Amino acid sequence: MKHLVLTFFLLVGWPGLGLAQSPLQHVDLTSPDMTQAEMTREEVMAMLAAASPDQPADFTSRKLSGLDLSGLDFKRAILRSARLNKTDLSNANLAGAVLDQAWMLEADLSNANLKDANLFQAQLLKATLDGADLSGALIASDLTGASLRNAKFVGANLSADMRNQSMGLMRGVLVSANLEGADFTNANLSRTKFEFASMKGVNLEGANLMRAELGGADLSGARVKGANFTDADVASAKLKDLVDVAKSNLEEAASNLNQAFRK
């Protein structure tokens, strides 16, 4: 049933999510292509061991779903369009890795190192990234329903690139995600979609939230010193006990501020 629900939303669109965010709309998520692996952990390790800085390990379009790849070193590896659904990548080193258009539905990336990784159009619905470090990463990905408690997004870019939108609005989508305690210091969150996300205690110091969609999100206790809320949509958002709110431009810039919960 879970696979059928995910397939339905990829076909007709998750509530509030544009179809452009799911480029492979007619994928059968129950097929072997999406659920099985063509390699073993040992074979993956052998490819990683044979890689070099000049020739990183290339797993483009490889089927690696369901494998235990925890703790492995994928630094600068190419995993473009790889199938990693329900794969265990906890504590893995994915620094600088290319994960563009990768399928990572319900994958476990707890405490993984994703610094400076590329995650353009990656599908991470209901993935677990608690404690993961995505500092400096490019994350125009779908993280709907994902768990990202205490994750680091320092200097990360989740914004929409308005110069390259021929396929629609590609951006970070974190609808209904758990972001409690996450660190977004100096992150570019322009136009990022946070609707109904739990953002209690997040650090948004110096973050760019211009035109971000925060409707229904819970930002209770968030640190917002220097945050840019220009034209951000905060309708029905919980903005209680914000820290350093006077040092942000929330009062002047956020739209629908009168429709937020502030007491």
C-alpha cells in the first residue's frame, strides 16, 4: 500500500508539489528496477577502492536499493540517477558526491556526510537524515516527509535557480518534514517550500528566506538573527518565542504575518 501511495503522488503530484519536481512520473515503484540491487556491498566496496581523485567511482543509474552501504566512503562518487531506495547509507561519507536525479525513497542517511554534495532533482521522500551534514550542498530535491532532526545545512543552497526553470520550479521541497534543531545558518532558502514542516528550534541566522513558503510550519523557538523574510509566506505558521526576531526583517517583510500564530 505504501508503494501505491507514493506512485499515486508521483503521478498526480504531492499536495502543493509541482510535477516538475518528479521528472520520472510514470515509474512503477514496486518494480525490480526500484526495489532490488544489482550489486553486493562487497562489489560496491571494490569499486570505491579502485577509484582515484581523477577517476571517482561511477555508479550512474546503478540499482543499489535495499543494500547496507553504511559507513562506506563515497567521497566525490558519481551516483547520478542511481536507485538507492531504502538503502542504508547511515554514517557514509558522501562529501562532494553527485546525487542528481537519484532515487532515495525512504533511504537511511542518518549522520551521513553530504558536505558540498549535489542533489539536484533527487527524490528523498520519507528519507531519514537525522544528524546528517549537508553544509554547502546544492539541494533542489524533494524531501517531503523526511526526518532531518539536527541536520546541518550551513551555507547550503535549497533555492530555486530562476535562470534554469525550463522544466518548472526546481527547488528544495520539505513539506511536512521534521527539521527540529536543524542548522540553516547562512543557507539560501529562497522560494524553498517548508509548508507544515516542524522547524522547532531551527537556526536560521543569516539565512535567505525570500519568498519561502512557510504556511503551517512550526518555527517555535527558531533563531532568526539576520534572516531575510522578504515576501515569505507565513500564513498559519507558528512564530512563537523566536530568538532575535528584532534583528531579522520579519516584521517588515513577511507576507500574511497577520495570519501567523505569534502568541
